[in-house]
Amino acid sequence: MSDIFGTPRPRPEPTPGGVDKRRKVLVPTLVTLAALLFLGSIFTSVWTDRLWFRSVDYSNVFTTVIVNRVGLFAVLGLLFGLVVAANAWLAHRLQPDTLPMRRDDPAFRYRQALSPVKRPALIVLAVVLTVFAGSVASSRWETFQLWRHGTSFGEQDPQFNKDIGFFVFDLPWFNFLSSFLFALVVVAVLVSVFVHYVFGGIRFAGRGPRFTRAAQVHLAVLVGFGVLLRAFGYWLDRYNLAVNGSGLFTGIGFTDAKARIPAANILIGVALVCAVLFFASVFVKSWVLPGVGLGLLLLTSVLIGGVWPYVMQSFQVRPSEPDKEGPYIARNIEATREAYDVADVETEDYTANTTLTPQELNASAESRVSTRLLDPTLISPAFQQLQQVRGYYTVPQTLDVDRYKLGDDDIPQDVIIAARELDLGGLQDSQRNWANDHTVYTHGYGIIAARGNQRGEQGEPVWVEKDIPPVGEIETEVPPRIYFGESSPSYSIVGRPEGAAPIEVDIPRGGGSGNDGAESATQNTYDGEGGVPIGSLFHKVLYAFKFAEPNIVLSNRVNENSKILYDRHPRDRVEKVAPWLTVDGDTYPAVVDGRVVWIVDGYTTSNSYPYSERRSLRQATDDTLTQGSSQAALPTDNVNYMRNSVKAVVDAYDGSVKLYQWDTQDPVLKTWMKVFPGVVEPRSEIDQSLLEHLRYPVDLFKVQRNVLERYHVTDAQTFYEDGERWRVPEDPATPSGRTATQQPPYYLTTARPGQEDPAFSLTSVYLPNSRQNLAAFMSVNSEASSEDYGKLQILQLPSDTQVPGPSQIANQFSSDRGVTQALLQFRQSDAQVLNGNLLTLPVGDALLYVQPVYIRRQANEGTYPVLQFVAASFGEEVGFGQTLDEALRVALGLAEGSVPDPDEESSGGDTGGSGDGGAKTTQEYLRDASAAYSAAQKALEAGDLAEYQRRINQMNAAVENAQDALGQSDQSGGQ
């Protein structure tokens, strides 16, 4: 710009004050917005949780948790922040009248910087410490509640004669308080020292720091409280020895009892004396006495607390460790077995014969008839392809095993079952949009079930429940919609205005596309009790923020009758209403009184049970199934106490959650029932129809299996020598390309030795620690309605036997000539051979291995594995057939026609090296082998596996004889 004379006018320079004003406005604005967003997210999370808990009638859980967390945050957080701030304020008030003003003094520079902002700095310090300490304290609400409502175990530990409940409920809270208050004193001392230094209470000149009298008294009192808390810590350390490990075992050992506990008692006394000396500084103007006391405490802690136990362990215990530690190892064994509920496991010596007579075979027929052959890890594609109905339905990768009474049979049968759930990934790309994903495709439909011990003519499952609408032998309410399941969408919005047409896809039917790009189907509107109402604008906005989705506010499909369904996985729902439970990784569906429900096992755990060995839940339960997506892995928590205390049921239609008390003796559950009264219903409320589908949980069994690898030994000397340790075998059915992991346990219907009636059981096997042969067979009765439910049994094989283990048996199956020849035609074609679960069964006085073999065509869409053969083995004998009975008879040499006919012998079928007709030539043996092979192929085409294997054996023997004859001919020729 210029004036009228054309002279440019100078542009006004921006004033620094203007920049500062903009900055002063911008920074607080950004801080305010950030704070509002943070507080808004917290409010959204808390308020939507409140609405969710109200929708499932567990508002008292939400209230209890919130009150406890907020209460601990407020009380302990404010205590921490205010105490530190009060000491900082007091240190400032106690500053001397004259302060050094030298500019080269660092304290002077700090004082100049802090003086203008003393009050804001103190407030910020108090707020930051309150938030930090309050957050730590609020996370310990469970520890606080266990201490407040702790229940007696009725058993005392052998060292201190204190109830086990003291260690489980009281000690963790005392440990937290001790560390929290000690941290409070340390921070208060550091802040007070800093303030005293800045404002002249402490000066560094000459030989060392000089304190004003006020600063000395202030700091001495604070340090005195810190030493008192250390005395409290020494008192707790004695009890902590009972729950901590010493390397050899968990719990108090010889050195702990004879040196560390007495040392802790001495240190308590020294610490009390030291604290008194610090408090005496209020009256004595010297640091000499407190210094002497602190030096004495440090020297005592080193000599008595460290050197003495080390010397005793090195020169008294280690040379005679088995004798010295024997009684304490016995404590550890007893406590560990009790804590994991394996104290009453029945251990029996088992001869494990590898042969059966025909009479024994027939006597064991009843137990073999119910042997489950369908493999839940391989049969899923068959369920998917044969019963999927539409691409947007799915079943889990690994199916579940349950028991049902089918038809007129009063004896429950093993059934492979899956819920037909919704899979949005199965929709076409053109169908994927917000409306379809969250308002049209909202639920799955019905269950699919097949007999566990039967196969169809082509190896397909034999259905007991199938199709949409459902047809079969398991009666379900019509329609059995699955709105809550393991594969449900993250959220669905259901409900329509009065008189509006339904829009949810319900029962698929033939034809083209319907509304919203959906395949032709009947429509439905959800009328269940589940879900959170979101008809109001406030609720719409809340959930729009929660799911970051503006359509929740903008779409006209969200109306006054709408509900939002979320947190739909059964495990998530149980964990949310019972945050104190550890939930089993294998959730399974069941039909109870016609309704589809999900059954979830819940565990109460502790890591403070005295003398009990700790186990990582993740490591103890890790196996082939948890490595993939077949079964959820448990958290990495270390525990040394575990009970299956709660059976939870989640309704698949309305999402309602019911918790039932299962272990009526568990003190941990009793404590939580005091914390959350009315949340867990008594065991007497479990209906018989539900009881029939409850089973022993797989993760508890895996943890117990892990513990018993070593703790099956009850003799302290043998335990110390550690020569009888077992291990769980690697899974021989691990898919190629995946690292081999532990073999999972299997649900089977089998009879234990001495039992007439087979029972639904969970089973596993052990190997010796460094060998592959079998060491033991472990099982637990899994029928919840049985008086023997939960009874663990171990069949222990003699150490001098060589019964093959799973890997050795799998190798026998894969290398057996009969098996190889039977599968050769499939391996040479486009088919894939899949080995199923390798099952181990006690039959009579023997151990039977059974493995289903599946065939799956390659490179074709819509293919699935079919059960084609069954392999069976007693010891070294392998049988192969299309049924288990056929495979067993072949393995035992009892199959029809297994003895050669005289006519066959005279016609060249004899595979021996000599006979009435004299020795045969090499060419004759080869003709016999060729004839036997041709007969074997005809038998295979006819489906006669017993005849097939017999002919293959003849062929192999003829080939061997031909080789022998050829060798003899060479020798005679050479001569």
C-alpha cells in the first residue's frame, strides 16, 4: 500500500505480544480439547458399560466394581498425592529466615524458577501423583475385596499354624499396602529433600550437607516412618517364604525355617530400634544415633539376612540336601496336590497286555461300540459343505463333543455338535455395506449334529440334527436363532417400528436376491430380551462414538424400537459379568429344554496358596488346538490354586447369562459370592436337563495333567531324585508345517478297568521323560450327573514294559505294509490322506490305539474329508478296516478267512518255504505274489478290508520267499 504521493507505507511489524496472545489462547485450547476428548471417551466407555450391564440384569456387578475402583482411586490416590504435597508445603514453610543469594549456587537458580509458580507447581505435583497412585490402587480392587471378605479354608499351614485363607486373601493385600506406603514415604522424602535444598534447609558446604534444625526433624520423622514400614515388610517376608519358590520347590525349605525366618525376626527388632533412633532426632540435635541405627540395620540385613542363610545352605544343607529338605518337599507335594485338586487321584498298576483272546474281545464289545471315531478337528469341512446352506453361515474349525439321548435309546451317545453361526466374510463383495452387515445379516440358525461313532456309506457323518428349518432327533424350539455366539458380528442393530416390514435375513430359500442385496430368504425382527435400547438420540450418539460409526445416528434403520447387540461371544459375556473368573478356552453349544445355549466353565484361581507349585496357565494348557484358532488360549497368569467353581450358561437367542455354583466347598468362590451377593446361583438350581450336558472342563484337566507330570510321585525321596518324571507326548496328528506341540486330551466314552458300564471321560497319556514308550494312561469321569464325576484315575504301566507311545504307534500305522497298500491308490490320485485323533483306550487288561483315517480330494472346491478307514493296534499288531470292529479283528488275526484254505495252499496260495509238494522256484513265488496282489485289489474294490489285508500279507510273504529262493539259487550257482 502507498500514500497519495506513491510513497510505500511501511507494513506494521507484528508485535511479540500478539504472538504471545495467540499462543496463550492456542495452547490452552488444545489442552482443553484433549482433556475433553479423554474425559469423553471415559464417559462413553463407562456409560455404555452401565447400559450393557443393565441389559443383562447384572447392574450390581457394574456398581460394585465402579464403587471399589473409584473408592480406592480416591482414598489411596488422594492419600499419596496429599501426603507428598503436604510434606513439600511443610518443607517450604520450614525454610530459614535468611537464604543464600549467590548466583553460582544451583539452589538459587532453582529457587528463582520455582518462586513465581510455587502454588501451581504444588497443585500439579499433587494431581499427577494422585492420578498415578490412584490408578495403581484402583487396579487392585480384587485384592482389596478378597481381603475384606476373605473366607476361612479350615486348614492351617504347617509352619506358622495360620489358616490358608490368610495367605490367599490377607497376605496379597498386606504386601500391596506395604509397598504402596513405602513408595509414598520414599517419594515424600525425595520431594522434601529437594524443597529443603532449594529453599535453604539443606546446604552443601565443606565436608558434607548441613541441615537446619527444622529440616533435620522433618526428614528424620519421615525416614523413621519408612523404617517402621520396613519392619512391617520383614514381618510379611516370613509369610512370603511360604508362597515363593526356592529353586528346588515352592514353599519354606530347611534354610528358610532355620535361618531366614529367624533372621527376619531379628531384623524386625533392629528396624524398630532404628526407627526409634530416628524419632529421637526430634529431641537430639545430631544424626549420630539415627546413622548408627541405620548402619546397624544395613549390616544386620547383610550378615544375618544374607550371609547366614547362604552359609547354612552351602555347608549344612547342600551336602545332605535330600535328608534336610525331605520333610519340606513332603509339604510341597501335599500342598500342590491339594491346591490343584489332584490329591485324591487313583493310581493303579496296569499290565497293559498287547494281546486279546476272542472271548476278551467279545467281552469288551460294549465299550468299543461307543468309541468316538469322528474327529472334531477334521470333520468341520464336512459340516460346512453339507450343512452350511448359505455362504454366510459357518461352523468352528474344531467342533465339540457332547452327549445326547437319541431316539428310544436311554443311554447317552457321543455326538459331534456345532452351532450354525453367521459369517459376514461369506457374503459377496456387492453385499458388504453398513446396512447389510449390521441390520440385515444379524444371526445364525440352529445346530448341526452327527453321531460320533458312525459313518455313512461314503464316509460322511450320520446326522442327528440338520437342515433349516431343523430336522432330526434333537428337539429344538422353532426357530433356534443364534444371535449370540463365537462368530457373531461385532454389533448388530435389531428392532423395527410398529407395522414396519422385517428386514433381518432369517430362513434361506431358493431364488434370486431379496431386499438390500440379500439372498432370497424369509425375514424376521428380533423380539428377544437381549440388547441395549438405543432409540433415544443420547444413546445413538454414545454408541456412534463407541463404535466410531456415524450411521448409528444418521440411519433411519435405527428407530425408537431399536436395540444394539454387542459383546456377543459367550466367553466375553461371562468374563464381563464375572471379572473375577478365569474362563475356559473351549466354549461349547448344547440344546437344553429345546433352547440353544452356550456352556462356559469358569475357574477361581490364586497364586498365593502356601507351599504349592506355580504354573503358567498359558504354558500348561498349550497344545495343538490352542496353537491355531480352534480353542482360545488362557492368559499367562501364574497360579498355584485352581478350581472349576462356576458353570455358566449363555442363551444363544437373548444373550442372558446365568452363573451356577459348582464347587460348593471352594473358599475363593464363597468369598466372591460375598463380594457380589446374588450373582452366582446355588448348585441346586441346575436343572437335570442342563446337568446332562455339563462336562469336566478341558483346561482344568490340562493343568492337572501338567501338575501330575511330576506330582504323581508322593514320596519325597523319589521326588527329589526326579527319575520318575513324566511328560505329555507331542501330537502325532500335528499338521505338516506346524511346530509339534502337546497332544490335546480327548473326550471319549470308555470303561475303566473294573467298570462294567462305559462313561463319558476326558483322557490323555504320559510318556517317560526321555523315552517314547507309554508310561501311564490318565482319565477323569466327565459325566456331571454321575457320582464319580471328577474322579481322576491314572493307570501306571510297569517301568520294564515297552508299550509303544503315540508317536511310535503313528509310525507303525504309516509304515505298515497293509495300510500303505490300502492308501496307495489314494496317495497316487488327487486325494489327500488325513490322520485323525490317535485315541488310546483301555480294553480289558490291554491298551488299544485307534485312529480314524480320512480321505479328501484335492484341488476341487466343495471337497471335505470323509471317514474312510479305521486303524487299530494292540502292541505291534496293526489292523486296518472300514469299521473299528473289522480293524480290531484283523489286528488280532480273528478276521473271517484269515486262515488259508487247503484249496488255496494246493493252488499256489501257500506262502511257506516248503510243503508236501517241495520247495517252489523263484518264478513260482512271484506268480503267487502276483495272484495275491490281484486278489487283494478285488477285495479292496469290494470294500472287504479284512480279505484285502490277508491277501497283502500273502503277497509280502511270497515276495520274501522269492528273495530267499533267489539267494539260495545264487549260492548254489556260485558253488
